[in-house]
Amino acid sequence: AARSGGGSGGVGATSAGGNVGDALNLPEQTTRAVAVAFDWLRQFGLDGMLLLAPTFRPMSAAGEMNLAPNVLRQLEMLRSREGKHRGSLLWLLGDGTRTAAGARAIRRWVSHPLTDRDAIRTRLDAVEELRTEADAGGALEPVLESLAKYHGGARGGKGGGDVERYLGRIFHGTATPAELVAALSAVGGFAKELSSAGGDSLGRTRLTRELLAAACDPAVIHTCDELLSRVDVEAARAGRATAAMVLLPDPVKFPELERTRDAVAAAERALQDLLPALRQKIIDNSRGGKAQGGKGGLQLTPRLTYTSVRQGSSQVEHLVELPDTLPGIPTNWIRVSTNKSKKVVRYHPPEVLDAAATLEQSRERHSAACAAAWHGFLRDDAAGAFLELRAAVRAAAGLDALASLASVARLDGYVKPTLLSDDHPPTIRFVDGRHPTLEAVLDPGSFVPNSVDLRNDGVRALVVTGPNMGGKSCFIRQVALLALMAQMGSYVPAAAAELTVLDGVYTRMGASDNLAMGSSTFLEEMSECSSILRSATEKSLVVLDELGRGTSTHDGVAVAHATLDYIISDLKPMCLFVTHYTDVARDLARKHRKHCDTQYPSYVEVDENDENDENDENDEND
């Protein structure tokens, strides 16, 4: 199992205890997988995160719906059918987020709807609060503006950037000074503004108060101020700071850094102290100095300084520049370059080369000490506050995600869904529901609404038949999406909506094969259907689109009839079943009169000739 000792990741890793597997009560196979990941990440210095027990969470947590990849793909929840962000449910619900962390929170909510009624109602109440606050210009509007100001960078074009990602780099010791300052300034600045505005007292619902309190925790403000007091904030913000210059002098905290800094200063002074002696040597060597006791040489020899010139792509430093006619130049001085226009010659005296080498060595030692001090600062000080700072960032992300759902709730025709009690028979009822993403991309008013009413003790299976392009698949996707949106804590596009909490949504749509794995279209269809029949319960929604079309007609009819009959009589979930086999619909509706109903998409037939005649008549009247 992963151990806490010897890890090269961020400090705070040992807080998880000696054995993460024991701390989290992980299964043996999972613990072995964590250990393998730990050993592989350790060579890159990224193993510390696996030693923090709070960073682990189950993929199917209690209180969340674990949607299959087929559901996410077939309902176009994360990507549209064309593989684009626009047109997906995530695009609709997350388009109003102001921060990168908020966008990730929305993505998590979309892919993991809630299954706890109280949690769903809590989120819906928070969305309703933010919706009414925005309409009335309430106290939370300045909070959201401040959120964009401090956390907005990656998506809004301003603010601190992707603060949550910066915190991860800080923990692993790979953050730059600019990233550290941006993250701490964003977290601390937002917490201070939020605290001065009233903190958690600004919220009316339990969830908003919890998020506001976590985002403006006084301990977070103190931590950010304490860490920022150790660095040159202005230089880091301007992009001038490196690990060698960002840390402010502190002999107690960074004693080795002070020693190497003093060594560099001593080497620089030694170079400067050489200049008078070098000038005197020229005077002594000049004929004027010998003839006039040094007076003439003193008058002819200029005061020496160091200069630098660029040769090719390199910079040559610590050159002594003298007139090309000056006598008395020692023969062991190395002539480096000549400038005929200025009539000067540049030299490297041996004493200067030795002193410059000493200075370069001192600088290299100081640079290594700075890098060690910077990584030590990240490891010993900043990384220790990782969980505390991450909690504040995720609270801000939660506020951002709720605000995005509130912006959707303000759209015309959206209502707050009503959650029926847990002891109520499983129910899905939408009055004049509309497909959320199709309505968003089509012209206003062009989408025709549809209603649905499914009850476990009444009609729980709806068989939809009709011609191609009649809207059957659109209708069943719409119902599934509206149910999932309600359990995400979002308002839904309908005149009215009420439902019991579903424990799962299962879909089988479209025709696909997996020839690389030796699976035909029919095998894929049957495998997915089998998985659904094993997993669905009375509190589930099952959506099957043209089951049985992967084989011959007679076999397809048998598969569709047997499957739907089993779903209605034994499994008893709420079911939407699309088929072209009208005999299946007619037989099962007759057999299960109470629990199965059939519907077909209605249409309006327009005679193009009559329409053209009517247009011509209107033109004549005009």
C-alpha cells in the first residue's frame, strides 16, 4: 500500500496517516492499484497527492447517480453528436460560469446527478435564491462580480486565472512565483471582500450560507496574508520575479540563502576593488609614469570601470575599456575586442578573470540555494495549506456553478421542479416540456412542447410509434434530460414539472458496432440491453429506442416484445419505448392496459400548392 514516508510530493501528505488504503478502507485490489500509481508518480515528484486521504472520492458516491458512458453520449450531455461543446447539456447549463473551477463543478454536476431528495431540494433552493437575487439586484450580485474579479482569469479574461490548478502545482512544488501570487491573491482577495460585505449572512438558504462561509473563512485570509508576506508580490505580478529574487530576505527562515547572497555581494565587491590596483599598474608601466614620477601617467590614464559587450549570442562581461593609444598596458592582459570608431580596446586582466570566475561560482551557489529555498517554501509552508485553500476555491466554484444554473432558470418558460416524497409511487410528470438544448439552438418559439405522465401504479410504460423524422427520439431524450436536469438542481423548460427521485437513468439508442472487439450491431444492442435489465429498478427510467432492429424483422419483433413485456410485468421501472413494430405496441397495450399506453407523434399536413395560392392572394390584396 502507499506509504507516507519518503514521498517527494507536497508536504501535508503525511497527514493521511501511514497507510491510505487503511485510512479509506479501500478494497485490496484498489489499494494495490493506488500503490502502483504511487510508485510510478514518485519518479516525477507527484506522489504526494495520493497520500492525502481527502483527495480520494468514490466514482459512484452515495447520493449521486452513476450514469453509464452510453447515457452521457446518447443524451448528448457532455458533447453534441458532432463532438462539439455547443449543443450539449453541459454547454447550456455551464455557459454562465465565470471561473474554470466553476465550469469543472458544473461538469461534475451534469455527469453525476443527485439521488438524495434533501440534497436536490437544497441545491434547487439555492438556485432559486440566486435567481430572485439577480432579478431584484440583491446583495449576492456584488459577490458574483467579485468572484469574476478574483477567480475569473481563465474564462472571463481577468482575475487570478485557474486558481484550483495553481494550487495543485503549489502542492507538487512546480508552481512559478507568478502562479503562487495569483492563487493566493485571488483566494485571499475574494475572501476579504466577501467578509467585509457580510460573509455568510448574505445568504438565505443553507447551501449558499455554507459556501459563503467556506469562501471567506478567516483562517484562509490569515494563511494567504502570511504566505504573501514572504514574497515580492509586485515583482511576481509584473512577471519579473524568479525563484532567485521572489523570496524576501529572512535570515531566520532562509539562513543558507542569506549566506550565498552575502557571498555574491563579497565577490562583486572584490571585482570593484581590483579597479584602482589595475589603474595603478597601468600608471606604473607607462613611460610617462616613470619619467614624471607617475604624475604624467596619472593624468593620461582614465578612471577604470567595467563594461559589457555582446559577441554573437553571448554577453561578455567585466571588460576594461581603454583608449587604443594609452601606453603602459600590461602584456598579460587579454585583448578581447576593438572599437575603431570609438578608438578603444577592451581587455580582460587575469586578476579580473579569476575574480569573475569566483563571482560566477557564487551566483551559481546562490541560484541553487534560491531554488532549494523556493521549493522548501512551497513544500513546508504553502503545500501544508493545500486542503484549506482548496476548500475555499471549491466553495467559490460552487457559488459560480449555482449562479450559472440561476442564469438558466431565468430563461423564459423554465420552472422549478417539484420533488415528490420518497414514499410516493415513482412518478415523472412534465406538462408542455421542451428539449433543453434543441430549444436553445432553434429559433424562439419553433419547438413544439410535449407532455408526459408516467406513474409506477399507473401507466409506467409508454410505447411511441410513428414515421421516421416524426420526433420520437427527440421526445424520449427530452424526458430523460428533463428528469436529469431536475436531479442536478436545475430548473427545467416546462409549464410544470413534478417527479420522484430516480435512482438511475438507462438508455439504449442508435445503431453501432465494435468490430475491433468482434461485436456486431446486434451483439452490442443485446449487451447494452442486458446490462440495463440487470441494473434498473422500480425507481429507474429506462429509455429504449428501436430495440431489435439489429437483426431480422421476426427476430427483432420477438426481442422487442419479450423485453418490453418483462420490463412492464417484472422489472416495473418507468419506461419509454420507441419502436416501428406496431404489433408489439398493440399487443402489449392490450395485455397491460393499466400500465402500458401507446402514443404517436401528430403532425400538420401542409399542401404547398394551397400555401403558394394563399401567398399569391395576399400579394394581390397588398
